[in-house]
Amino acid sequence: MKSPARPDAGSPLEAVVALPMGPRDGKPRLRGLTMVIDKGLGLAQTRDLMEVAGDYIDFVKLAFGTALLYPPALLAEKVRIIRSAGVEVYPGGTLLEAAVHQGAAREFLAAAAQAGFTAIEVSEGTIDLAPAVRRDLIRRAVDMGFRVLTEVGKKDPARPLVPEQVWEQVAADRAQGAFKVIIEGRDAGHSVGIYDEAGAIRESLFTALVAGLDCLDDILWEAPRTSQQQALLLRLGPGANFGNVQPQDVVTLEALRVGLRGDTLRQCAAGGASPAAGWRATAREQGPISGPRAGTWGAGGKSVARTKEFLGSCGKGNRCTGDCRKPTAGKPTGTGEGGTAGAPVQGQPEIARRREVQAMGTVAATGQVRLEAPSVEAREAEVQEKFLRLLATDRSSPEFLQLYREVDAALEELVGQEETVDR
């Protein structure tokens, strides 16, 4: 059947062929992000990339510590070209790790701002960061106006991902203001993260990670190989966020996202608008889920601010699209396997669990801490109202930061009240 002509089309081809999976969100996007890894493109190559694919790129990462190796004038021009195309640019996380190791983290952030970088990656792929140091780096970078991406996972194959640790770190980083959390995959795309030695997805690990994440839109999956991008997109849908995409693969990935490659077009032809909907529902029913998050699924009663249900939000300042939200029914509670709603996780005393939740930060607390005492209902309603204002506030405005801190402080107060009631 011939497609109807579209009067607003930009080319003769667009006038007759519609995008099979529909148009994508424009920039700035909250989902369907593409981060390109730049391992040494010259100025001409950078211009060509931005001209051809700038509309499809959200971030360019100057890989590893390479930003330190460019002549200053060339680096400045490269950053200018990328930014002029409406693309965020940042130095690889390894460079920040080197600065931390040398005791120069604050100076590095100031120098990165002076160099024109718009984003920062906080990672510990090589070194280990104390939790307080990681929190301080994220907060400091956010306060300086950077778009902060954090990363979980090690570059060492001998230190694999542990789902419970990933869930906790994602929640903690988002609570401090991180925009997205990257799942380590390295430039090589094998033997680390969710990939095996051949670069294939470790299905059991991947399913466990997805089952325990509050919002898949929060995650950016490093997927340097086109086969990995295809495999993940078929599982997660066209709104999945990808990192370490090779410059020459950007347009190919975009074609995959909109149904202009065989695998996703096949899904559309079969009548499925989203290739991932059924798989995601199946993945989220996998269990049991253990760890600090397990006790919250299906729990009754009230929760502080109830951001996930009451506000329909995935985190500070970003509206959830709804595609990634888990259904409440059927979620494991208590110890994970047939537990009781609201029961302590894995036998931990309830107060100890709440203190652990409090330490994880605001977003984690809003999803987990339950209040039973009527005396705090008015305060809870006030926090709910303030959080709603937070979600409607521009992330770059001073008001956002002030509201963020007020909500964080209010939640700590409510947790303290809850512990007093328990005593």
C-alpha cells in the first residue's frame, strides 16, 4: 500500500515513506539517548560527524583520558564544534579518576568547565571511590552546572557486576542529582558488565539487573558493537539509552531505533509497535529479588512522598515516560520469596534497614521508607507537594537545587520521626 504524501516532509523520500516506528523525541531528550565515544577524531571528522548525525547524538565522550592529549587550541575548537551542533561533550571518566588519584578532583572540575565541557562522568572503573567521595563529586559537579553521568561496574573482568550493588548505586547516584547511570561495557564490549568473553549478553545477569531497576530510562548501556545495540534494543525498545557508540555507527543505530533496519521493521510488520513490551513484562516477573529493594515491592501502607506512585516520576527533575515502570502486582516482598509486605529484608531489623535506606539518599528513601504513625501525615503531604514542585522545576535553575535540598532534609526528618515512633 502506498503511503500518503506528507506536506511537511523535508525530502522527496520523506514525502512518501513514514518512519515505521514513528518519529523520535527531539532534543533535549530524556530517553533514547546516544553517547558517542570519540577516540581521536580530527576537526574535519568531527565537523562531518556533527553535520551528518548531530541530530541523533546526545553526548560525545572524549575517550579515556585523551582530552589531556589534544593541543589546547584544537581541543577548544573540537568542543566548540560539538556544542554548536547541540550535543553535550565531556571527558572520559578515566581522566577524573586520575585526578582523584592525584588529589586534584576539585581543580579538575574547574578546569573542565574552563575548557568548555558541558558534562562530567563520575566513575570508578579502575580506582575505588569511598561512597562519601562519590557523593561529593556528583553534588559538586551538579552545583557547577555540569550534566552528570555516573558509571557502575569495573573494567576488570575479575570483578563482575552484582545486581544488588547496581540497584543501590543507581538509586544513590540519582539521589545526588546524576542525570543517567552508565553500565560499564568498555570500548571493547566484552568480558565486563553484561557481556561475556564473546561480547554476547549474559542473559541471566541482564534479566536480574532489569528486574531490580526502578526505571530503565535512568540507565545508559555501554554497547560499542552494533550486535549489542540490536540485541538490547529488541529487549528494551527504541527508547533505550546507549553509550560508547562508534562514530560510524550512529546513523545505523538511528535506523534501528525508528524501524528502518530489518530486525525492527520485522517487528513492525508483525504488528508490534514496540519490540520490547512483552519481553520487559516477562523480565520483571523474574525473581526472587533480594537486597534492600526487595521489601518495597507490593508493600502496603504509606511511603514517604511515594514518588513512584503518587508523582509518576523516576527521579529528581525528570518525568517518567511510564514505559519502564514496573507493575505493583506480583512483586516479591520481604525476603524476596513469598515474603510479607513490608517485612524486613533478609532478616535485618527494621530500624537498621531504614537507616540503610536513609544513607542511600532521597530517591531511594522515597521509594522505600513506610510511615505508619498518623502524626506525620501532614508533614508527608507537605513533602509530596514540594516534590511535585521539584519535578516541574528546570534542573538548571537555582530553585531546583534549593528544592532538592529541602526535600532531602525533610525526608531525613521523617525517617528520624519514624525511628522515634518505633522505639
